[in-house]
Amino acid sequence: MELNQSHPKGNRADSIFLVTLLADALSLLHTWQLPYEIFPAPSEVEVISSIIVSEDGTLFQNQQGWGFGIAACIEGKHHLFSEDSRIRPPSPPLQEATACLLRVSPTGKQVVLQGPDAIVAKNIHEGPVALLMDFGRVICHFDYTWFADAYRAAFGVELTEEAKRKINFLRPSFEAGDLTSKEFFDSLRDELRLIPPDFQAFQQAWCGFLRLDPHMVTLLRKALTRPQTAIVIVSNIDPIVVDYARKVLQLEDLFQEGVFSYLPEVSPKTEDASMWKLARSRACKQLKSTTDRCWVIATDDTVGHLERAHQEEACHQQIPFRGFGPWLYTLAQKGIYF
């Protein structure tokens, strides 16, 4: 699919609007520092093949008659990047080393949504990259109240308030490795009104509190194909969920080097940065690299976890997770794309 159209009219005689394929456009834009970035869309999104993400994390994609594009003047040439053929060059023409974000409405009216903004050559990171990724609220959505729905569906009864309190009391110890999966179940059997043969069904129901984010799974699997890139999951999580993620959700490729809070050699992320440090070590081992050569990036939805990783020098960069768009944009500012 072509990402832009040739529109020389209305610009300086020496200006050239290039007709560029998606890969060529990405290669060009990804070498320049803009307040917006363009990416191939996750494969689940079938109606578009690219998305634009602004500096504040807003996603722009062509849909329902709305179209978006980026215009840029780079080294004396004017470029227009859009999958919407209605997008036209801005007027007046852009000055050298500037760019703007364009929007066209369902009626065909075009406006400059942002800019013109100055652009400079990007300081691209060369070398190995380690992505240390939280699981909950990053790769999956979760809500422990969803367990009540799964429990009702599995056993035909409502979850009592007493059972909820007992679960909330025991869960931190379970995630810290102080209880095995069977001990966790046995400690809850009375409140859940279950019998020993219900153990397997309980494990299935327990994992009902999470939902995968398909966009993030797709993006991380793309990252695994990027040269010199390693991914390690770093999560306060229990062994039932890890087993479920590996076998049922088929995430073994993402979980195989994972660092989980119940492992004996670490403490939960709420206590120290030991999980981040072990993850960094495992990632560098995968990459056959050292921590001084490998750019280590920690991603978590909990700022306190990232602050602890920073304070204990377990990573070089921290990304508070606010969605896959802002996450992609932050990586792109380091020249990291996949």
C-alpha cells in the first residue's frame, strides 16, 4: 500500500513530493525526531496498516471518514505521508526541518492539527535492547472481581464476602511464594465451599480475573523478531497464572525467561529491585551482552516499581505504561522500532 501521494502543485519549484511505500516512509521518518511517530498497526487491526501516535500518546488512525497524515520538509524535499488520498500538502509550504500533523474530515475539510514543529536528526540507539515488561495492566487487563464471575460459572454459587476477604488476605503471600498453589487452594476451601477434587476447576476459574491485550502480545512478538532484542516478563504474580499463561494462553515464547515474585531468589517488586536485576541478568545472557552495552528498559503500570528499579540502578530507562501507543512513542524516541 502506498503511504503518500505526489502533490507538487502549490510548493516551491525545487520541492519534490515522494511517492513512498510504507517501509520506505517508516525508514525516513524514523531517523528524524518528530512530536509524532508513525507505526505499522498491530495485525489484529485489519482496516488500516499504520497508526500515528503524538507526543502525548494520542492515537490517530484513518476511520469513519476521518483521515490523518504527516507532512515534513527534510533536506530540501517535501514529504507527505498518509494512507488517505484526500490529504494534501499544507499551505503555506513548510520551512526546512519542520513537520506538521494533518487531519481531513468526512466532508473533505483539511486542517493542520499540530505544528509546524521543528525536527532534528534522531539520536538512534545502536546495540542490544532488553525490554523488561510487567504483565498485569501491561500485557493483560485484570480485575480480581472478575474471579467472582468465573467462580459462579464454574461452581454455580456466588462468592461470599468472607471468601473475598480471605482471598485478599492470602493473595500477597501466594504471589510472594509463601504458599504453593495447593496450599492456597486448601486455605480457601472452606470459604469457597469446595472439596479437594475441585482443585483443577478452581485453577481455571482463578485465572478468570485476566484478559489478554492482543495488541501488546502482537507488538512483543514483533519485538522478538527485532535483532539484538530480548524480552523478560517481570511480574508480581502467582504460579497458577504463570502456568495458565504458558499453557492455555500460549505465551510460552514471552514467559520462558520470566522473573516472577514467587521465585525463591527474588522479593516482590513492592520490596526491592531484585526482580528487575534478575530480569536484566537473564536478558543480557540471552543477548550475550553486558549491562553496560545493553540498553535496559523497564515497563510497568506502577510508578513506584519503576522508581525502585531506578534507585537501585536496575535499568537505564523506565516507561510508566499508559497504553500501547504512548509505549511505542517512548521507545521510538530512542530509535527503537519493531
